Amino acid sequence: MSESKRTGRGRLIVMLGLAGLILATITISACSSSASSAGAPQPTATAQQEALPGMARFAAVPGIIDPTNFGWPREVETGTGRFQITAAPERIYSLSLGHAEIVAALRGGDVLVAAASFFKDPGTSASYAEFEGLPDAGSDPEEIIGLDPEWVIASAFTSADLVAQLSGVGIDVVRANLEDSALGNVPNILLLGYMLGEEQRALELAEEVTRRVNAISDRVNSSNPARPRVLAMSRFSDIFAAGDGSTEGGIIEAAGAVNVAAEGGIAGHQTIGIEGIAAMSPDVILLTQPEQSALELADELYSDPALAEVPAIRDRRVLYADPTFYTTLSHWNVRGIEESAKLFYPELFSEMSFVPFTHP
């Protein structure tokens, strides 16, 4: 799609994909709005906004056109063009659980016009309470249009067919490659915070995420323990291993362990059999699925003679991992990093208590 702008209550789909991103260190500074020229949008940033510490951090986020403009209108640019946002949105729909969780953390769930039923499931989302009172909605294009949202947010995992259908009914698609579970999705937090007009909350959440991730890596690195080789997997119809570029893989690595699926050449999520598990010979197996089915799968793995010599089986280290921390793409991935570190290195983290994230 060619470069374009939308004014008024244009509907935007934000397609947020996977990519590694090295973030700049938080800089404590004040940013002023850029000087206006004839015909240019006039920023309306308040003195309070201009004085917020850490605003320079937005300059490290791809897609923000003018990281010194914290007034309205403001613009973002992604792979599909440039879009103008005229005011803080009041009506958003998200096809993506992770991005709905970020929106709820920045603005509260009330800004969402509806939510998929699994967003409201405590076994699926750590933010389920934010979505409980919202109407149910799915992924039908006509249903989405009927919700009259200002934005529709999708993820890299949204099907190409659905994206094409949405585009076909005149809804613009915006693509930004910013997700990174190993960094707690800080890039998404800052981009969505800017688009929502919630810069201060986005900076606070990004700082909390960064501090918590660094606390894990600093303790592991300073102790220099033997790094366990970990396999994250789940079974629905088949068993899937989480390899390079997966959310679970990023969490494993951020917790200071080795992702054996990535080491074995698996990219994303691929099916794996008993022979593959035996060949990888992990020290720890994480089961990132509902607890009851995880316990059933663990029993089957323990009883399979082909796996008897695998260290994770021999040492009884097939462990349940709460999917609300491992199978989303939001700041909740940090809780997955913390819980993983506690499982991998009990001698380092057994006495530490980790707390939930706070919402506005």
C-alpha cells in the first residue's frame, strides 16, 4: 500500500510482528515539542508532558515520526505507510491477546469495545479481569466493522486471509516489527503508549519491565551457574516444540538457559516426536499448556521407555509453565522469565517473590 494519511476517526489495524530490537538505555531528560512551520501540524503538548523524564526513550522506537511531538495530531509510520492520529482513541478492538493486555495496562480495559472469549479466561490471560465486562467478539470482518472501532489491533500470528479480508473492506493495515518477549515487549509498550497518548504510563511500565528483566540476568550472570538445556513444548493434537524466534524460546534465553529446540535448528513452533525429544536430551522440559493436560503429558513422558535416559525424565524435571506468561506477547512475558529463572536456578531464586504488574 502506498504511503497514506487518515484524519478524523479513521480505523487503523496495527500489525505488530516479531523482531529483535536493542533498546537504548533510558535517558533522563525533558523533550520539548518541535518548532512548527507554516502548514505543519501544531503540537499541543502540555508543560507537564514536556517535562516528563525519559521522553527521549521514544526516539529509539521505530515508527514514531517526531519523537519530540507529544501533542495532537501525531504520526506513526510502518511498512504500510504513514498515518496521522488526531486524538487519543476511545474505541479500540484487538484481535491479539498480547496487545489487548498492553492496552489494558496503559489505559484500562474500558477503551476496548469488545474482547474474544479467551481473553476473559484466567487460564489464558493474566489480564482476564480487565476484559470480563466487555461484549464478546471474534474475527469476522463484518462483526469488526460493526463495532465501529477507531483501531483494530492484530498480531503477526493473525492469518493472512483475515488481514486481506479486513483490507478488502477498506480498513488500513499498519505493520510494525517490534515484538520481543525477551525484552518484555518494551518496544510495543512504548509504541502503543505513544499512539494512545499514554506516554508517562508507557515509560513507567517499560522501566519496570527493564528493571525486572535485568534483575534476573544480573543475578544469573554474576553467579555463572551451569546453564540448563531447556525444551519448551505443548501438545494439542500434536506435540510442538518452541524453537528460535518463539515467545517461549525468548523467555528461556532471557532466564539464562539454553533453548535446545533452537540449538537443534527448529524455528518458530514445529511438531516433534518422542525420537526428537530423546535426540535433544534436555535437562528441563517446560509444558506451556493448561495444567491438567500438562500433568497428563508429563505422566506419558515419564512412562515412555524411549525417554528413560533423557536428563529431564531421569531427574523428574518435566515442569508445568503457566501459559498466561508464556503464550502471550505482552509485558506478562516478564513473569514467565522470572518463573523460569526460579525453576532453572532454585538455589538463586527460591527466596525471591515476584509480584504482578500494576494497572492504572
